[in-house]
Amino acid sequence: MLLLEKMRKMVPQLRKEAKEILTKYGDTVAGEITVEQIYGGMRGVNALLCDTSEVGLDTGLVIRGIPILELTNKYPEEIFHLLLTGELPTKEELEDLQNELHRRAEVPFYVWHVINSLPTDTHPMVLLSTAVLVMENESLFRRRYEEGLPKDELCEPMLEDSLNLIARIPAIAAYIYRKKFNKGPRIKEDTTLDWTANFTKMLGINDPDGSFTQLMRLYMVLHSDHEGGNVSTFACQTISSSLSDVYFAVGGGLNGLAGPLHGLANQECLRFIIKLREDIGHQPTDAEIKNYCINLLDNKQVISGYGHAVLRVTDPRFTALLNFGNKFFPHDPILQIVNQLYKIVPDLLIERGKAKNPWPNVDAASGALLHHFGLTEYEFYTVLFAVSRVLGLTAQLTLSRALMLPLIRPKSVTTEWIKKKAEESEKK
């Protein structure tokens, strides 16, 4: 496997660089912590290493130094290679990786039995998280660790587990969609197709011109990674730092992704748009949308999809999705409302003193595009997010083992400690 050979060449240099940085700069102060940050969920605290991507206040997502808007024509398989190695694959490397994923694509039989045994009203994210966890039985990482493999050699079985999970999760997610929403029997994988095209075929969404598959390739690229401090990635990394395998770690990360302040936000944004349209009673004018939003703000409610924990500009992922929609189906009524909101809401929030963070995030557009193609089952949207995010989660886990990063164990403090610290600071 070309990717594995490339990683074998990279890892010694990565470790050498990390050792040199620690030796030379180990005492360098990387930041300070305030009481506000302790109470604010550690937001803005520089305390994690993540080389796969970064999110700047005024740049948005940058993967390995490349702004995300320059990667929108790439395949997700290319992004996984980029996340791991810092380089986009050659044609030969891409074909080799795609063939490797095809080779690993068969889902263990018992996964289907587990999914089928759960209640019909089980949430799709519970089905996905459960399916990932039960595949822990397949973990090469766990077996090799139990056999006594040294810690400096655990990177390779972590990559093996990661490739297996990436290869299998499209079939699992597609079956969850078809079973949960009564779409018919499972559609078997087609190993002549790329990763995303195979996934869309197994979903069974009508796609005569291939535009839905194009959207899903874009979607998978845009949601693949988002540095190391978001809930799903941080949870995943923390679990893995205890030397848990991919299945334990990613399962935990997916559970974090399922929260309404994280991966669940895309369905909440679409619900907001549809409710807006229903409340107004027809396709709304700009003035009607503005008045609707003013009423929400007057009643201390939020405008879904606007604001981001890190960004202080329009999320470039939102821009990419909006451009796609406006190119392929500009007259879609839901997309038209997305465009209207983008024209109206930022200025309105600035007028209301929300100038720090008035811009749309990726969730403000993603649900509307899925809705256009008939994928109207909101509960499934976070599963799509999860399929994509597995690329970034597994890439980061593999690199963590390559660098032999230690157990993540920040120190907590008590309220009394904070009070005393504050009092001491005031006396100085």
C-alpha cells in the first residue's frame, strides 16, 4: 500500500522534528489562561497539537496550509491522503488508496444483525455509533497492543483500523438510512465506483445527472476536518490518548458530534428555514424575512446558522455550498431563502450589537442543499456529517500514534481555587 509506505518514511522525521521542538522550545510560554476561559469551556486556550488543519478567525478552514475553497474539486480520498501526509496524492497514489478501500469494504455480518435488532425508533446516530463500536471486535490495533507491540510501532495498526473504518462506514450509513426511513432493502456496494459515488448509490437517492454525487463529494471534503478542539475531535483524541483503538475513540467522537451545538446543527438550521416559510405562509420577501428575524431577536431567540465558536468571517464552507446550489438549482425556494438570509441577517446582527460574530456557518446552507435532492429526513443529516468527519478523526488518531503523544490529562481547579487566585491577583 503506497500510503503506508509513505507514512513509514514520514514518521521518523515527524518524531525527530517533535523531539527537536521540545528540546529547543519546551519552556516557551504558548499562552495564558483566564478565569473567563475556564468558565467558557476552554475556548481560545492553545493546548492541543493538530497539524491536519487549522481554523483562523478570518480565514476559516485551512487543510495542511491549503484554504478549503481551493480543495472543493477534490475527492474525499485525496483529502484523507492530504490530512495524513501533508501532500495531495499522485494519480497512482489515489488509485492505490481507492483500491485499498475497495479491498476493505466488506462489513462484518454481525453489524447488520446488531442494527436490525435495535428498535425502529432508534436515532440514526445511535445506530451509527453502535455499529462503529461493535466493529471493535475487528481491531488490529487492540490485538497488536495485547501481543506486546511497542508504542513506537502502534501507528501502523492504527492506520489499518482507520482504513477499515473509512472503507466500511458508507455502507453502514447507507443501510441505516434505508432501514430507518423505509427506503427498501440494503443496496450492495459497487467497488468500481469511488468512495462517494459508491455511498450515494447505496443510499438510493435518485441522481440521473450525477449532481447529488457531486454535492456529496463536496460535502465530504468540507466536513472532513476542523482542527483539534471541536467536540467530536477533542473527545476522540482524548479517548485515543489512553491507547484505546479507533472504534472506541471514533465511537466517542460521534456521540459528541450528535449534539445540537455541534453536528446536529445542520438539521436545526433547515428546520428554522422551513418553519420561517410556513409561519409567513408563502415564499417570503426580503422585508418579511427581516421582520421575522427582528421578532426572533426581540424575543431573545437565535437565528439558526449564524455565528460560530471560532470564525469571525463567513464560513468558506458555507460559501462553497451556496455557490454549488446557486449553480445547479438557483430557483429552489429553500435555497432562495438561504440567499435572502445571507443578505439580511449579518447587517441586522451588526445593528443589534452582534458585530463580533454575525456571519453564517456551514450549517446555514448544508441542510437546504440536501433537502433539494429529496433527502428530507432531518435526523439523518448528522450521519452524513459523521461519515465525512471520520476522515479527519482517523487521520488525527494515526498521527497522534505516529508522534506517540501522551495521555491527555488537563488539570481541573475548584471554584475556591479561582476565588483565591483572583484575590491574590487583585492584591498585586
